[in-house]
Amino acid sequence: MKIQQIRREKDEYIDMLLMADPQKEMIESYLDKSEMFALINGGDVCTVCVVELLKNRKCELKNIVTRKEDRGKGYAKYMIRHVCEHYGNRCDTMYAGTGNRKKTLEFLGKCGFVNSHIVANYYPEHYTEPVYEGGVRLTDKIYLKKQLDSEINVKKVVDLALEAGRILLKNGAEIFRVDETMTRICKRFHVEYVDTFILSHAIFISAENGMEEAYTKVKQVPLSSSDLEIVAEVNELSREIAEGLVSIEEAMVRLTSIENMPKKSGYFQVLAAGVGSGCFGYLLGATAMESLVAACIGCLLYIWVLAAKKLQMSKMIVNIVGGVIITALAILAYLLPLPGNVELSGMIIGSIMPLVPGLAFVNAIRDIADSDFLSGTVRMIDALLVFVYIAVGVGVTLSAYNNLGGGLML
């Protein structure tokens, strides 16, 4: 389902517009100077809307009609919300004129319109034939109005885009993906003048509301671990927003829900770390026994990682101590009378994989390839430092064991 503006051949929709306005000459009098929108679902035009721009930041909803077979599905309400957002940056008030039909007045009231004024004897003076609606002849035209509050809308859109970008960046999304998502959200809600500047640990966004008033927001986003499930959920939400299926308020609620999604259980993460360690070790040339030992070490290692995260320890301590744990356990397994010939290198190379920041390293390369050199460099340095921390933990432990063992281990 999408809404697009009809710029040419508006006359093709007159038959549909006549369902709401029975006089063709009246439609033609405002059609050329107005803007037309069509809601399309499955290739069919379900709802058509015509809006005329007036003076002094005002506009009027001249005609809105939905096909008989599509009525009751919320298309008209969705269309009104769209045009209100569309004209929010250019107009303060939208008017809608209709006859004294209770059902129509209630519908407009649900869309946020309130009573404005009445033009007496409008229909007999402007229509050559009597106009009936719901079996009642119309005489006076009742005008309702709705305040569009463009300034508030722009602020809400900027806040929404910034929050979506923050969640993406925090959970390991690439810079281009964050920028694309934020821009897509702003364009959907008709904030056309928007600039973003995104770093690996901060987001800057500036938008204008069409009245030369700019809104700028800055958000710091500390480097943290990645969660691709959250990234995927935000991506899916941004697509729904772009298709017009989610309002600003609904999107903010969804983002809060996504950020607070329950993490995988500790048992699941420990098991996954173990399986990953064993499989990577085998792929990198370890024997079956070395891979099995690496899987066990990976499980024990991740118990430490989860405990360190809970205590909010620094990344340096987590990885250095992790390297020590991996090497110490590998040495212990090396000294045990295990079947087959096991080597330290085969056990260690698989066990360190849960600590390796592979996603951050790949994202850094992608950012640099996309010319986001500053962000890519920061991420690259952060990933390389993790490698150094792991190497320090492994190296110190091996050195200590060699010294204590009189250099017997090679």
C-alpha cells in the first residue's frame, strides 16, 4: 500500500470523484489548481483525495472518496493523516467542507477536525441540481478545521529518526545503514530539508521546517557490543514507516519495545560460544579432539564474559583476562592425558573466537570503503585494540608458563 501524488491526467479520476461531489463542473473548477493524491493497494486505486492550497498558510480538503468495495478499511483516514503530514510544513490549518450528514461529520471528527463555520444556502446556489446525501437534501455547507502544528511535527520526526539511528549504531549497524534509515524516516514524514553527520560514536542531525527554522540534535552513542537481531528489527520497522503503515507515535513505542527486547538466556549464549569455538577451531585446522577442548574452553570463557558485562568491567580487562583464561585452560588440557596428540595452537585458536570483534572489523572496512574514513578508522582502532588485549592475555600466560616450566614447552 502506498500513496502517490497525481500530477498529470487528473481527469481520469473524475468518475471516482463524482461519488463524493455530484457536479462535474464543480470538480473541474478546483481540480487544476489543486493537488491530487491516490492510495494504491495491489495496483488498484482505492482512495483519491484533492487538496487546494489557500492563502495565509491555509489549505482545504476539497474531495476525498474511497471505492465502494474498499470502504470500511481505514483507507480514507490513512489518506487524511498523510495529507496532513504532507502540508504540515507549509500550512497551519486544513479546512474541510461537507453537508450536514452525521456520518461524515463524525468521520472528520475522528480525524481531528473541529467545527469552524457554516456557509448558508451553499448547495442550492452552487449546484444546478439538488444534492442529496443519505436521503437528505443538502443546503448549508459546514466547514471544519484541523490545526496541523508543523513545528511540533518536525521535532517529533527528528526525535524519531535520531532514536532509530542511535539504536542501530549502538548495536553494530554500518554508518551508511544508519544514515539511510534516518533519511528514509524524515522523507516519509515530509521533512525534506535534513542533513545527517554520523560517526561511530555520535549522531548529528539537522532539519528545517520550511520556515527557515532549523532543529539540530546531537546524540552520543558509546561503542558497545553488537546485536544483529535488534538491527534487523529496526530495519523492518523503518520499511514499515516508509510504506506509511506506522505513525510517529506508534514508531516511538515500537523502538522502545525493540531496544528492550529480552536478550538470549545466559545458557544459550554460553552454549553458542562453545559451539562457535569448536567449529571455528576445526575449520582453522584443529583436530577433532582439539576442537572439542576448544568448545569446552569457549563455554567457560563466556561465563567470564557474561559476569564481566554484568559488573560493567572495561573492555580491556574483559579481553586480557579472557586471553589468560583461554591459555590457562588450554595448558591444563595439554597436560592432561587426552587421547590423540593435542597442540596448544589448535585449542587456543578456536577458543579465542568468541572474543574476536569480527563484525566490528568488517564494518570498519565497509565504512572506509564507503568513504566514511573517520568512523571506519575509529572502529578499526577499537577492533585492533581488542586483538592486542587478547594477545597480551595469551602471551603473558604462555610466557609465565614457559618461565615456570624451565622452557620445556615450545
